[in-house]
Amino acid sequence: MKPRSAILLAGLACLLGSVLLGNAVQSTMVNGIVNSGDILAGGGTQAALFAVSAFLGSMVWNLITWAGRLPSSASHSLIGSMIGCSMAICGADSVIWSSVMLRVVAAMILSPLAGFALGFLLLKLQNRILRRGTIVWTRRVRALDIVSTALLALSYGSNEAQKVAGVICLGALAAGGGSPSDTLTPLHLPVPGITALCGLALAVGAMTGGFNMMRTVGRDIVKVNTDRAFVSQLSSILVVEIANATGLPVSSTQVITGSVMGVGTEDRPRSVNWEILYKILLAWLLTLPAAGLTGAAVIRLMILIPV
């Protein structure tokens, strides 16, 4: 498949995934990171301020890491910014620390490792099965590669769109006259509509900026051929779909990176650019606390600005 066709397919599948594959991650973003009751108790103004500041704080950190060429996760940046904003206006007790440690920190560490392990093992299994493969089998693998591209984009769209939609829902719930006891669906603004809008934004982003990510994952980490691509995508699908089903807001990009590195390690360890791993580890250590600080700074600054 040509790069442009792959990006178009990924963009469309990303949009469909945001609507079709559940809302467990969105529920975690609303009820599993910060106490939504504390946020909503301050009324619509505070909830809207929280949502806007969380996005702006995340964007600030993403720009800093982009300028410094640090492969930071936008997902972790948003979660860190949410935590910082909540602490700034409602105190540290407003953060659900047990859920953050289990659903965010543990998943942040384990999901790329799971992608790495699955990529390593599945490529070893595929090599044994296709050791005497014919041209017919090669064609089948290429067809499966196209299918796995679409399925991975579906999973990616679902997990990523739900994170953004969850934050928007907090502000929309209060703006629609809701209270902390209301359900996830805000008045006058249904959750599927919010998630679809977020999915559309992701799809546009994939179609317009996908070449850079494709080059980084498919060439800079390790050179990916058809066999490697299929296995790495299959590994990533399994990890991200488990995360979707259990409501874990993992970084799909880091899962994909882990699986690509696992595939490269099984095939030829020296072909892997291990400097990427060091940068990812640095991003793990910095992103949550740094994004928390930028989020807290943004919301405190916005409180000081007269409206």
C-alpha cells in the first residue's frame, strides 16, 4: 500500500473507531483521574475553566517537548495537566491517587513493555510458520497488513478520542445544568457527538501530519518491512484493545513504538535505534509531573485574568 493510501485508510478508520468501540476510557477520564464531583461542585464556570486549562496546559508541555525533540505522549500530558489543574483549584484530595497509580502510571509503564513482548514473540512465531512460505503466503501477509492497519487505526481512534471527550464532558455537563450526580451524558450535548468530533479531529491530524509519524516509527526506530509491519500492528492492536475494554488511557503511540522495537529485537537487535528507548524513558519520568505543573500554572493564571 502506498503511504498516502495508508494514511487515508488510517484516518477514516480512526474516525470510525472513535464512535464504534465503547466508552470505558472516557469513563476513566471523567471518574477515574480526578473527583468530578469536586470539579462540578464549583459550577459551570469552574468546570469549563478546568477543561480549557487542562487542554492548554497539555498543549504547553507538548510544545516544549516538540521544541526539545522529546517523544512525549500527548495522552500522558493531558492526564498530567488534568491532575495539576484539579490540585490547583480543589486541592490534592481531589485527585483519585489510587486510580492514577493503577490505571495511569502502571499502564503507562506496562503497555509499551507488553507491546514489545508481543512483537518479539509473534514475529518469532510467524517466522516459524512462514519459514517455507511461498509467494502466495507473502501476498496473504500483505493483505493482512492492510487489514491490521485499519484495525490498529480503529483502536487508536477509540482510545485517543475518548480521552479528549472525557475532559470536554466535564465542562459540558456543568454547562448543560448537570450536577455531580448526573451520568456521563451531558444535557443537550450527547457523548457520542463529542467523541465523534474528537475522532474527526484525530482523523484530520492523521491525514495531514501522518507522514512524520510514519517515518519515525517505520524508519527511524527500525526499518519496517511487510512482515514486521503486520506483526507490530497485530501486537499493538491486542494491547490497545485490552486497554479500551478495561478503560486504561494508555499511549497508543508508545505501545506501537514498543511493539516495533520488539519486532526489531527479535529479527536483528542491532537494527533497533535504542536511543529512542532512552528518550521514551525520559518522557515517562518527566511528562506527568511537568504537565501537571503547566496545567496548574495555566489555570491559576486564568483565574487571575478578569472576565
